[in-house]
Amino acid sequence: MDSILAQINSPRDLRGLTPAQLKTLAEEIRHLLVMVLARNGGHLAPNLGTVELTLALHALFDSPTDKIIWDVGHQAYVHKILTGRRDRLHTIRQEGGLSGYCRLDESEHDAFGAGHGCTSISAALGYAVARDHHGGDEQIVAVIGDGSLTGGMAWEALSNAGHLGTNLLIVLNDNEMSISPNTGAISSSLARMRTDTHYLRAKADFETLMNHLPLGKNMVEVVERFKTGVKQLVSPGMLFEELGLTYLGPVDGHNLEATMDAIAGAKKLKGPVLLHVITQKGKGYGPAEADSIKFHGCSPFDSETGEPLPSPPGPPSYSKVFTNTLIELARANPNIVAITAAMLEGTGLIAFQKALPNQCYDVGMTEQHAVTFAAGLAAAGMRPVVAIYSTFLQRSFDQIVHDVGIQNLPVTFAMDRGGLVGDDGPTHNGVFDIAYMRCIPNMAVGAPKDEDELRGMLATAVTHPGPVAFRYPRGSGTGAPLDGPIPAVPVGVAEVMRPGSDLLILAYGAMVKPAMDAAEKLHARGIEATVVNARWAKPLDLKTILPLAHEAKAVLTVEEHALAGGFGSAVLEALEAAGIQDKPVRRLGIPDRWVEHAAHKVQLGWFGLNAEGIAQAATELCVPTESHRLSALLQG
């Protein structure tokens, strides 16, 4: 018998399916998710948890006329399956394939693109106000997880929605998780809502009593005030009601009929409505239910056992080296504390939390708060280390400027995932941090060449008298030995890796190794390159760089970062200030474009950020092509 899923090519194909058929469809979708992600890797647990919810939404709303906006989007694979992309699911997060997130340019059913949290309610409210402005009647839905609800932006949007009073459905997908388990008072409040059985019982008893009383006008007013007081005491949704939203739920998000009934009821209400849906991350697949953190974003695995597929042994990840070093430093100095924003596992800080729980703070999906919290700690004499992905730290730029930079506070910013990140794509590439950190006065901005130098840079940062930001890439290190003492990496001091008489290659961070490999290729071509491990984009080591630039015939800078405002720009500024303008300079980096998802090595190859690409750029600088020579002759 043909599967039901094979017949679903758009949300409208859900109409007419019986409850039994929808339940069978849910099982088929879960099987497809497990099979595809076992091969590709990706966000498994979040999507397993939203199967019934997504079916209910698409069965009851008319997408793309009605708009369903997913927060973050990593839980929208089921949405993709139901909106005509089932046959391409096997390409998800692969070069040229589907994105792991929603994108406006991928489908008319993707009403809003996102890869960061807390955005859906604001975007949906924008859609709702635009609808009202144009006199439309389409329905607008925001689906937000309780993890994203820890972020301040979500509450700003809730407050504004309550104030405006426009028709809008907000579905709170409550699974007690972001990536790490949720923390904070908001999370605790939602936990009470999940388990509160008193409100409905008290409401029912109270209404029964009132129905048997003879009520005059004054008594009605007294009763209404009393009802309000009782509701404030026992209603799990008063937090939202006070903001001007109608609260419904909680409802079991895996009971398809109950979820559809709740959504159907919510559609009949006017104004902003919040429907609280309880789901289980990893639902329906035993290994993911047992360890939803492991399967939040997973590498390929054995679908039968859930065990990761074996990979060749290699050096530890930069994140692991960072954490191990921070544990060592924090044990020696109790004033060192670690801060992250719902990313204990991703940054490696879960090991730090286990080792030193009283020196670790996961503040939830609140990057802005994390930075100002760190500033307060630093002002009070502590040495905070803020470990956040480069792409997420962007969200706290004003706090870095206003609360840390202006006050010159000794906060360390450990920017994980600095550079291109492969299959997560443009929302997660960390390619702007040099530019947005380098422009801040007093900020030292660095990048280690390998995992051993990362140890030294971290040790330097936690003793530096002002703010320090350093980046390091996703994934494994270079294999540098880690059994010796922590190396000294003083601020503003570069390292000459090899001498050469023809060309100066200034490499930053993870680009040092391919630059060294390129120098070997150049040597075979008769070109001798000096390679410098710059270490610091700010302050640049001018004592080392400027004399070498004077002597070199050409200068090549290499960085895994946007060219606009990056390391190469810093070098150009320094050369201009020193009056060195008589030789060719070329910058290798990421041009002014968004970088699509693909394997990391493929992405580097697109921009010549590998040994061959660097060698080719250097050769063109030192040995101009015939077209270059002809252009020079014509200009002469």
C-alpha cells in the first residue's frame, strides 16, 4: 500500500485526511526524518518534537496565504516536508540543497527567514500590522520555543502585540529546552504552567457556585473582581494575560486531535492569542528521547542504535581545548567565571560547569544580558569570560560598546565558530567579528594559529587590564602538541613563521597553516615568501610588520572573514599611515556576499582560502600574467 506521505505535496493535501490517517502520517514523517538525518546529520530532536504541531497548523491554516513563521527555523523540517520539499529533504544542509532553516528565497511557504532565536513574534506582528494596513484577512501565526522565550526581544514583541491588539496567534512550543536545558525565572514559570492543575478546577467550581447565586448589579461587580483575583492567584497564563494576550493551554502537543481543537478554538478569538503547547524534544525515536541534547544538532549516526558513525581519530576540537584551559585557569583564580547564552554544549562549557559549577553561568538565549552581566562582574573585580558563537555575539554589539568598551572593563570574549561554519550557512557564519570588534577603542582583537596558541591567548586575555576578543574556528584543531606549558602570547606581538625575500604573507588565525603550506608550494615555484602569524588584528605588531613590508616586493593578507573592515583592512590602514604605498597589496578573504551552506573545505575553496588558492594569489602578485603586463604597458 502506498504511504500517505507520498501523496502529500502541499498543505492542502492534508485536508480530508482522517485522524487515523494523520497519525499514520506523523509516524511516516518521523521515519523519514530519522533516515535522512542519519545519513546527513542535522537538527533531529527539535523536528521530531514538532511533527503533530506542524501537521495541525498546516491542516487548519491555508499556507502560503496564511503565514506561519518559525522561530530559529531549525524545527521546521516537517514544515518543509509538507510544503513540497519532501523529495529534496535528502539534500538538506548539503551544497546546493535545502537550507537547515527557513528562507524567503527557498519557498513561498517560508514567510520569514531566520537562524537566530527570538525573532518570530516581532516578524509575525509586522505581518499582522501590514495585513491590517492593506485591509487583508489572512491569519498570522508565530511558532516560538520556550528556549527563545528566554530572550528579551520576544518579550518586547509580546508587549507590543498586547498593546496593538491585532489578531495574531502565537504558539509557544514548550519542550523545556533551547539547545541546553532552559534556565531562569521565565523557564521556571513555564514549568509551573505545565503542571498546574488548580486553575481549571478552581474555575469550574467557581462558575458552578456563581450559577446558583441571585446576582444583583453590585454583586456582579464584586464577583468579577473576585474572579480576577482568583485568576491571578491560580491561572498559569496570567503572565501573558497581563500583557494583553489571551492565554490558552497548556495542551499536549503530541495529541493531534487536542492540538487541532485548541488551534481551531484560538482561530475564533480576536486579538493576540498565545497557545501553550507541550511537546517532547526527540519524540518517537528512543535515542533522541533519551538524549535530546545530543540529537539537537547531530552528525550522521546509525539509525538503529542512534550511535554516531565512526570518524577517523583526530585532534581535539578548539572548543574542548578552550574549555580545558579555562578550567585550569579558573581553578587557579576563583575570580574567573564563564558565561554563555544557552550554549553550554556547543561552546564546550558543559565540562566547565561540571568541574566548577559555582563559576559558570548559562543565562539563556540572552546575548545582550550576558555581555552587560559580564560587565557588572568585571566592574566588581571578577574576570568574566563570555563564550558565545561569533554569529550570536553580533546581537550584543551595543552592550560590547556601551557597557564594556567605554568603561574599558576586563571582559574576555571567546568567539567560537569564528569563520565559515559549513552546513549551517549564512545565518551562522562568523565572518564579521574582526570588523565589529576592531572598531571599538581599547579592545584587543586576536586569533590563535592553532589550539596550543589558543591556550596562550586565553591565559593572556584573563590577565589583560582591558577587554579582549579572540576568535577560533569550528571543529578540530591542527594537531598541535598540548602537553607543554601554556605558551606566552603577549597582546600585540606577532610571530614570524618563516623568512623569504619575495613576498610577505600576513596570515590571521586559522589561515596560518594553509599559508605555511602555500609557502612550500611557492618555494617549489622559485618564490620565497615570508609568512607571519599576525595573532592580533588590533593592536597590529607594527614593529614586526612594517619593516617586513618595506623589504617585501608585495604583500598578501589572508583571513577567514569578510574583507570589509577585517584584518586585511587593518593592514592597509597601517601601511597607508606608514607611507608604504609603492608595492602591490592583495587581500584574500570573503567578498561582499552571503556564503551559502556547503562543506567547510568547499567554502574555503570558493574564496581561495586554502594552500593552493593562497599560492595562486601570491604567484599572481609576484609574477604578473600577460594581461597584467599589457595593462601596465598601456598605462605607462
